[in-house]
Amino acid sequence: MLNTALLLFFPFFMAFAAASDLVSMTISNKVSLALIIGFMVFAIAIGMPLETIAWHWALFLVVLLVGFALFAFGTIGGGDAKLAASTALWLGWAHTMEYLVVAAFFGGILTLILLKLRSVPLPDRFEKVDWVARLYRADEGVPYGIALSAAALMVYPETPWMQHVLASVRAAGG
């Protein structure tokens, strides 16, 4: 049961954050809160040492402070800052830099795609679809939660969470 939850919990909330940002240009605080609570529940469940948990929290604070600074300068959205921090909480020091680099790469590609999309007229059949019309507007930002989520899903299989699942499966003879 724990292994199934570890396989599904984090990826579900990453996919939800990406979909939410795509259609509404917002990432609910509930997503970040669920990730924070989930981290603590799963950290305790797998027996993560308290010192390791503390280091994860330290990283969370660093990423949150940097994210809020970027938000204050208008570089990223507040939901993006909170999502990045709660994702870093899960990924820890060993994987967060890779996550941020991959997110920047995906974010660049996403931005280029949106710029190209916005350079052509919106097809008539999509004018009444609010979220599609919003993506076409030059005064709208980039739903960066998509890049953050995709990067997180790319890095997640390398984390201790998945190593725990693999070790459990091997120990069970599977």
C-alpha cells in the first residue's frame, strides 16, 4: 500500500498542478499544502531520519525565499514559487538542482511554443474556450507550472522515494 501511494501521490499532484496552471494560470495553495503534508507522512512512513527531514525543510525554505524574491520582481508567479519549494522538499538537496535546470529548459521550450502560438491568429473555433484564448493573449504570462511539474516527474524516479519502492519490491521477490 505504501509503495503504491509513493508511486501515485507525488506524480498525481504534479500532473494536477500542470493541468490547473494550463487551464487557469493558477496553482492552488492546496496543491503545495498537500505536497508538504504528504512529504511528512511519507518521510515518517519510510523511516527517513530526522536530520534528513530537517535538511529537506532547510532546502524548502531556501527555494521558497528565492521563489518569493523572483515573484517580487515579477519573474514568476506566487503559485510557481510555492510549487517549486514544495517540490524541492520532496526532492532534497541531491535532486533539486537537476530539477531546477530541467524546469528551466522545459520552461524555455514552453515559452518559445507560446510565443510562436501567439504570433498566429487564434482559430475561430477556440475563441470561446477561455483557457485557450488566455494562452494566446500576449499580456498573459506562461503557465510555468507545466514546466515545473514535467521536470519534477522526470527527476522523481531517481529519488530515495522510488529507491524505497524498488528496494521493497526486490525484498518481496518481485
